Amino acid sequence: MPALTRRHLLQHLSTLAAGSAVGLPAYCAYAAEWGNWSGNQSASPAQFIYASDEAHISEVVRAAKQLRVVGGSHSFSALVPSDDTLLSLEALNGAVSHDTARHQGTYWAGSRLAQVSALAAAAGQSLINEPDINVQSLGGAISTATHGTGGNLTCLSANVTNIRLITADGIALDCSAQQHSEIFNAARVGLGCLGVMSQITLQN
């Protein structure tokens, strides 16, 4: 099966400006190599899996001996490299729902920030803060405390109101300031240590 290259990925993310969900071709089920955008991090995992839904994430989490989650591959740090299992959420992208009364939007964690911004705008909302480089995945940006612009504005994770985590035992755990609050606060910049984010709700 051919590997997913950055060129292939960018081609299939070309619909982000329109805010629509992005599908991945069938050959993206598994790939042999991974590298970040700058080239200073790379890996040759035993398996590189592209999750199709939350049930698939649960299955992968339960089966893997060691699991690292891949976002937009824009981090310089060694969070992703592993010789075991890499899991991408690229296929889990787009909006889950928008709450017009609360000005909140729930998005799949594999959504790119540009896509989230466009989806929010289509719903009459706007991100409170958005980086000038907005091709990172939402889950990755939240997990690593990616910042936006402006000295008086918080990082993106501060605008998260709810997170759905797939934990190490494969259970979906919905977290917020009111529900599992300690896990919620830690997961907002959790570096992937507490589970796999599948859905994220933002205060827009």
C-alpha cells in the first residue's frame, strides 16, 4: 500500500477553505513512514492507522502496545515518533454541531484550524483567537497549547469547553469544567497522555 505523502495530504485538504469535510483515499489506511513538516522528526512505525470513527479509535487503543497520535505534523518536538503504532485522525474532520445560543461549536479533533474557522463562520460564529498559520489539526493544537495572535489573548486550549477522550481502555469519556473536571483541565494541554481526543467543543 503506498504511503501517504505530504503532497497527497495537501491535495485532499484543498477543500478546507470551503469548510467541508475532507475524505481520504482508500490507500491511506496504512502507511510505512511519518515525518513532520520541518523534517527534524521522523518515524517508521510498525503500523500507521487512519481512524475511521470513534469505534475504530477504541479498537486501536485497546490493541496497541504503544500508541502515539499524529495531528498536523507541525510540532518540532518528539511527541509522535514511535516504532509501534501511529494513529491519525485526519479522516475525522468537520463539524459535529453548533450551538447558536451559546456561540459554541463542536468539531472532530482531526479538523484543521482553517477548516474549523470556515465552519464557524458558516454558522455565524468566529474563533476567538486563530494562529496566522492555521493548518494544524484541532486536536494537536489543543494538546500542545498552540497560541494564536495577540499578547493579551489566551492559547487555543483556554477556549475549549468540552472534550471527548477515548481512554486507554477504549471508553469514550466526555469531560468539561462540570464533568470530570480534573481530567478536562489536564487534557486541554495533555500532550496525548490521557487518551485520544475525538471531539472538541470551542467557545466561539
